[in-house]
Amino acid sequence: MEFRPRPLEGVGVSTFWRGRRVLVTGHTGFKGAWLCLWLERLGAQVSALALAPDTEPALYDVLKPWTGQSHHEADIRDLAALSAGVAAAEPEIVIHMAAQALVRRSYADPVETFATNVLGTVNLLSAVRGVPGIEAVVVVTTDKVYANDNAGRPFGEDDALGGKDPYSSSKACAELATQCFRDSFFSTVGPKIATARAGNVIGGGDWSADRLVPDFVRALSAGAPVRLRYPDSVRPWQHVLEPLSGYLTLAEVLVSRPDAAPTAINFGPDPDSFASVAQVAEGLGRAFGMTTPWLPAGGTHPPEAKALLLRSDRAAEALGWRPRLSMADTISWTADWYRAYRAGADMRAVCLEQIARYEELAS
């Protein structure tokens, strides 16, 4: 029988999340902080586990106080601590985002990367086994899990997994570990589990090292062009709210229509929004009135894929999800956020305003 998805309510009008007990790992990261704020707006009861923020400033700190949520520091590599945290939260839904997410850092410390991304995921799924009542688990990986031959074709969920750098490989391994646990321990009982593979996420509040937008913002503050290692590399850029809306929609379908939910799914931008690193830097430069927004970076750098593109057909067909923001919108919303931050605005209010705007587009 062919499955035809019913139209989903937009995340802004759905009552699904109101009162839901949700555990988020990685809440102190860029995407995690945005997700926790959105879940708070949706009325969820949020518990969260992560290490302390590793940047200064950090969006998580900018958005404080988190008085309506329960947040704890925990290392996902510590099975005992993680199991205790999951048990205490008694969640109905788990969204696992905690990770070592930087490619260049993975070259510098591959052991940390594999321990966090693979063992951390195994620990999380092991902890879930011991807690009754969990209905759905979303394991967030990355668009870089695919075996990339740099042919420039968009990857679909059935393409082979791979990864030449430690970060990509560790996330592909996390995909395999999740599949193993689903088949071995959750095939007939327990929560429905799916992995989510998002594109290159940008937006306000990211201060990570070796990422395009934070590097651009730091260069802007210094009054200098950003230095680009691989300006011609093409990526599936998307605003942070796009994949987060996908994660929320996926979790809802895992609970409400489990038999129809995919086990692995891409959340990428519209193909018209695929762009090179240089094109994104130039868009940001125009937004901030820069005549020379970037220059080539000198020296030798770890290799990175020349092209990385995603297909999101499955998300449209199975979830009714589609991207809402164009590349121009994504750059504009990102520039607006950093401009407001530099002006000393109330950034929790700015984030909530952007979430509300996105909800209107998605409804």
C-alpha cells in the first residue's frame, strides 16, 4: 500500500509538544540552544544534558536564564552519569545532539571525536534501554555521513555511508551503531528510533571555531576580510531553524505514526540554495556593506570535500517537511541576528521573533 502523508500542522500551531517531557543532549551547543528555546516556546517540559559551553561567547549563555527547564552538565562518554540523567528526566522523547561537530578539530583529536560521536551515541541508546515510557529517539548526525566521491550529485538516504575525515567517519559509525541498536534491542519493544542528517547549518549565535559564519563575524569585528580555505567548495547551506523544524516533525511522526516514520532522513535546503563558501561570504559581505568580504587563506589545510549536496525528497514524502527559507533569506536572518547582537539587543527576544516568523512560514 502506498503511504500518502497527511498534511502536518506547522510546528508553531501544533499542540503536540505542550506538556511533553523531552530530553535534549547537547543543549549548550549552537543548535541545542536554539532547539531548547523553541521547545520552551512550544510548551514542552525540557530536561537537558551536555558539557559546559566551549566558546566565549556562547548562545546558551546569551539566552540565559533557563528558569523553565532542567539543565545539567554531563559527559555522554560517561555511561553512568548519562544513564542517571536519562532516568531522572523520564522523557517521552529524546533528541540526541551532543557531539564533537568540527571537522578540523577531528583531525587534531580523532580519539575525542570517535569517543564522543560513536561511544556517546552507544551510551545514549544503552541508557534509553533502561528507561520505560520513552516513545521516540531522534539521533542527529550530519550530511557528511555519505561516501563522497566529489561527483557533485545530491545524496539520498539509501546512498552508501562513509567518511574520509575523522568527523565524517565517526558520524557514519554513529549511524551504524544506531541501526544496530534499533535492530537488536528496539525492533519489537521500546521507542521508535531514527537518524536525522542535516545540511551545513548557519544562523545567529554560532561562535564555533573553523566555521564560515563565526569566522566571518570575527573578521568583521577585526575590520578584515575573512580568510577562506576552500572558497569554491559547495555545501547545502540552511538556516538553523530549518533542520530543527525537521527534527521536531520527525519526532512527532515517530510518536503519532510510527509505522510510517523513516529510520533515516535528510533535511537539506532547496537545491536553488546550494552555494559555494565564497558565495555565502559574499552574501554576508553585502549585508554588512563590505567591498572585500574574503581573501584566500594561505598555507596547507586538511582536505575537505569539494562538493556536498543533499536530496530531501523523503522528508517531503514521509513527513510533509520542506525548507522554507531561500539562501538570501538565510543570509539576511543571520546578518540581522549578529547586527542586533552587536547593538546590544535582547537576544532571547530576537531569537523568539525569528522563531515566530519561521512558524508563520511553516504553518
